[in-house]
Amino acid sequence: MSTVRVRNITPTSFEAQIDEWDYRDGGHAVETVTVAVMEAGVFEMGGVLWGAGSGAGATDSPSAESFADPFASNPVVLGQIVTTKEPEALAHRFTSIDGDGFSVQVDEEKANDGVHGPETVHYFAVEQGQGSFTTIGGMNFTVASTGNVVSNTNEVINFGANY
């Protein structure tokens, strides 16, 4: 099991590494990492509202973050830890998402002490719905959240459109 750690973000590049969980052997094979890059701010693209920003410092306790411009409904929020204040592998968790903001925290693996100093988490939020990017051939997309229905058993998630 592993996660991706990003750091040293500039206007033209960033550094990324595979961060393997501490109970593993420490090395990790070469992997392909997929990224989405967006300037901080609020934008209308493809018929839906998008917003990007940076959290103030996520710790092992939830901290509230507010959107610069609120959404009319609950958006989908995606994020990435972009600092390395402590060496333990981490996952981030978004909760209490609504049109005004969300809460974020970082989690270490269960065998560690569970206490972690503040890490910066960048995020982007997307209004739920369907849209189309006319500038790239009318590529259609759907943005949605499953709600609390996914567990340790497989769940079928319907796209809401035919892709």
C-alpha cells in the first residue's frame, strides 16, 4: 500500500514521490502518477463551477476550511498533501463538505501514534452536475458524489450518462 507525496510546487513544476506505508519495506516500484493542475481561484468551465485553493494546515484533528466563493450546493472536493513536515506516510480525509467549505485532516497508519503536525493540503472543488468542454471536442463529463454508500464490499456506481 502506498500514497503519493508532492512538494516544492512552482508555477512550472513540482516534485512527486511514492510514499509507502511504514509497515512495508520502504522501497517501491516505479509507478505512473496522474495529476490535475489548476490555478487557485474560482472558474466556470464546461458549464460548471470549479474552485481551487490551499488549506491552512491539516493535522490529525479535523480543521475547517472555507471556500473563497461559496458553491450553491455541495461540491465534490479532491485534494493532495503538498508538504512533508513529518516523514510518515499519510492520507488526507475531507468531511463535512457543503457549499461554504469542508473539514480536512491527515491520517497516519494505525500502528503509528496518530499524532501529526500540520501539512498543507491543496484542493479543488467542482460543482456536481454534467457539462461539456467545447474547446476539446465537446468532451462530456459528470461530477458526482456517491454519498455514504461505499464500504469494504463492491458497490455499483452509475455514471448518470452513457460514456
